[in-house]
Amino acid sequence: MNESPSLHLPLLSVSLSAGEPGRTDGKSSVSPLVQVQGNVQVGWARHLDEVRQAQRLRFDVFAAEMGARLSTTLPGHDIDLFDDYCEHLLVRDVTSQQVIGTYRVLTPAQAKRVGGTYSDNEFDLTRLRSLRPRMVELGRSCVHPDHRHGGVILALWGALADFMVRNQLDTMIGCASIPMLHNGVVSGDAAASIWQQLRQTHMAPIDFHVRPRLPLPVEQLDGSLLIEPPALIKGYLRLGARVLGAPAWDPDFNTADLPMLMRIADLPSRYRKHFLGA
């Protein structure tokens, strides 16, 4: 899901702030680095240099590959307001130690410190108010183009599930991006079509619906294309995620962003067993 400034202690030590649900001592509940499937390893950034590696990967994917217009304080890095308040999950190639996949996670305590979530900038999240004490935001997810296979994504999701359970958190939200570029043409038709499909099959209960602040004008677009959602969105749906409302348009990233919600309680049993051993 699509995910800042002046370094704070939790970023350096990978610890949660005191007062986080399930934590009263401020100590880390992040599991140590583990090896997955023999060729990738996953762990949480422990210092600024490791965060910078994630930010370089994000720049390469979002700006160089996808054409996003990024306002950044450091050339070649994707850096924004929220990074210093987030925990950063990294997947590395075991042999090269290159960061090949990343997510950032904004916890409830840190969302209070920064004044909200990234998603609050794109959507009116008023109806999620009751979920916020145990809700994290996932953002800035990306994988190096040479490593876009199931092993990297499963490594990320497994570590996220462990993080949620260890810290007694139960809800994940985020903006899932759909590129505006489709078949070589910049258009919102693909995003409108995906929205028209998913609104029929994967909507959250109305109590959790949200509104985009800058809506994609779906009524003016061709929403009849037979097109599959991006792989990451399909993966979220398999994990039990739900769509919270119509897409917002993100002009800087040139994407349509779907607001999505995923709850630990809604994980299908096969994934619950895989990720949680339950």
C-alpha cells in the first residue's frame, strides 16, 4: 500500500514509542533479521544508512521507472514528511546485501506525533476514527524490477504480520496505486475500470467508507475495460483486504490510489497458518 522529518529515536533504534498498544516500556517488538527461502532476508532498518537504502530503491522505482515527480531533499532518494516517523522494513538479496524490497509502517503513536497518516492527505478518513488506536498505515511499497517474484512479497508480508501480532495491532490501511500509464497511453481508463470491478466484489462495509480529496473523475472515463488489477492489489485481496471507496488521483506519482483496509481477523485460514502459524 502507498505510503518523515528530523530523526527521532524509534527510527534509530527500531523501537516503538512508549504508549503503543501492547507496549509500555518503549522497547522494540520487532523480530530480528531472518533468512527466507535461502536467497532473501528481511529485517527492520536500524539506522539512517539503512533507511537511505530504502529511499534510493523507492526513487529508482517511483521516479526513474514510473515517472513520479518527487520533491526530495537528497538527490536520488525518495524522502517525504513521514519517513522519520515510520519503521522501515527491508528485504535484501542474501548474496549482494542489496535492498530489493521495502515497506514503511506508521504506527498509531507515531501517526499522532506527525499529525495523521499519508492517507489522510488523500482521503477523508473520518469513518476510520474508531480503528485508529490499533491501526497502522503501510506505504511506499516497492520491489526492485529484477526481483518481482513471490519470495520477496511473502517475506515482506510475513514480517508485517509478525509485527502486527507482536504489538497487538489489528488493522492495516494504505493507498494502493494503479498507474495512469496503460498500453503506452496516459489515461485513467484502466484505474476507472479496476474500480468498477472491485466496487462490485470487494467493498468494505459502508461504516468504513472514505472519500477522496482529489477524486479521479471516473464518470468521465471508460470504466468498461477488461483489465486485471496490479499484482500487489490482487495479493491484498487474496489476503482479505477491502476497498474503502473510489480512487483519488495523485498527480505527483501519476497514479490513481485506491484506499484499502486489511484486518488480521480477516486473513483467510491458509494465510493465517502461513504467516502466523495459527
